Amino acid sequence: MKLTGPVLAIAAGSLALTASAQPQSTTLERGRQILEANCQRCHATGKDGASARPDAPPLRTIVTRYPASDLAEALAEGIVSGHPDMPEFTFEPDDIDAIIAYLDSLAGNN
Ligand code: HEC
């Protein structure tokens, strides 16, 4: 289980290196849509703006605390800890790649 984060990070990194500009922006767009659909009713998902729920930190703040790949791993397993009334999420590997790409862009890593 410890390996999952780095492996996902490497997968996302090689995707960024090999993909042309168009597929990469499509991946980013998909990640943005997934997070808007699932997280935005509580967390702000963009580069600015306040969260709908004041006690839910904006995702752009969360990505400064945790590497995007760690967050994606937690999402793949179904995030629960620290989320009393947050629904449990599970995402497909393709979705996870898109989520990492978008979170990395929020963190200014790509
Ligand atoms: C129903 C509202 C709700 C939804 C939907 C929701 N969250 Fe949360 N989330 C919260 C709240 C409230 C907290 C703060 C919990 C606390 O600090 O005790 C939180 C905290 C977090 C944290 C921990 C932040 C930290 O610094 O410890 C992460 C990571 C997170 N959310 C990610 C997500 C992601 C990714 C999604 C979408 C897939 C999502 N959340 C959807 C309400 C929500």
C-alpha cells in the first residue's frame, strides 16, 4: 500500500511527459469536472473563491498541505478520516490520474 502513492505519481508524471498538449488539457479538464461534481458543494475547487462550507478548506489550500498523489490515493481507497459528514468517495484509476493532474495544476506543479 505504501507504494501506491509514488507509483501513481510516476504514472501521472510520465503521462505529462508523453502526452501532447491537447490530451493533457483534456485530462486536466476531466479532473476539474470530477472535483467540481463531487467536492464543490463543500470545498472551493478553483484557483480562488471561498468554499461553500466555511469549515471545508479550499482544495487549493489542501494541496499545499498534502501531495496531490497522497490525496488521490486516499480518494482511491475512499476518504473517510477527518471527514465526519463528508461522503465516502471511490474513483477509477483513470479518474485518479485526472484528479492528480488537476490538483497538481492548483498547486502550481504543471
Ligand atoms: C459534504 C461536504 C463535503 C464534500 C462533498 C467534500 N468534503 Fe472534503 N471536507 C469537508 C469538511 C467539512 C472538511 C473539514 C473536516 C475537518 O477539518 O474536520 C473536509 C476536509 C477535507 C480534507 C482534509 C483537509 C485537511 O487539511 O485535513 C480533504 C483532503 C478533503 N476534504 C478532500 C475532499 C475531496 C477531494 C472532495 C471531493 C472528492 C471532498 N473533500 C468533498 C466536507 C466535504
